[in-house]
Amino acid sequence: MNFKQIQQLIKFVSKTDVAEVNIENNNFKINIKGSKSQSNEITQQVVQQPIQHPPQPPVVQSHPVEPPKSDAQQDSSPSDNYITVKSPIIGTFYRKPSPDKDVFVNVGDTIKEGDTLCVIEAMKLFNEIESDFSGKIVKILVEDASPVEFDQPLFLIEP
């Protein structure tokens, strides 16, 4: 069910005397309640879990970031310019394509444009996150099998 269909359903409930509509599917649950108030306006409550949105390409921003330094790095240069790869969707971050496979990338790996960095599971769909540029992985900012938010930093990459 897409957003337009949900809007049509809300309009239907508001124009009729239907008190409540419940729809359940494998991927979502929607509950629309209509109730007449004293001013004859209808208030609706929509509860939905979750609607699948198409994956968007990773958001990449280039700005200076100083990763945490170990004792051996304390005396080296103050900071370098790194590119931050951010999550394009909400979901669960995985470093491996499956539990019995090797990780996509490790700190120190050199990557090129188009290389898969990780997968993010959203609604039981595994979305591969690919690099938009070449460089070296400086830091992985998320633990394997952790939930991630939209626009959350995932990797620091030295171009």
C-alpha cells in the first residue's frame, strides 16, 4: 500500500460514517479511526508500521574530521580531510553479505568507486551500499548488526 492509497483511505473514512478501518499485511499494519467531534470535524489517527521506501544513494559529504587517535598517533599531524559515507536509509547495518562470508571492507583497505562497503537491511530487503569514490577506509563508525538511522555516518574514507 502506497502513500496515495493511504490518503484515499483517510478521505473515505472522513466522508463516511465508518468508525474504524484496520488493514494488516506481511509488511505493515494500518489503523484509521474516525470520530465525530462537536464541530462535525473528523479526527483521524493513522498508525502504520513501516512502509517501504525505495533505497536512496548514500549521502557523501567531504569535510575535515579527526578520528580518535591511539597513543602512537598522538604526535602525528593534527587532522586530515576525510570523506564521511552516511546511511541512505533506516535499517540494520551489516559488514558481511551473510554470516558465513567475509566482511566487505576492513580498516586500511583500499577501495575504488562502485565497491560494496556494507549492506543495510530494511524491511527484509538487503540494500548494498556502494562507494561513490576511491580511497582508503580510515574508520568504520558502526558495529556489525547495529541499527542505523537515515544520514548516520558509517565510514570515514581518505580520498
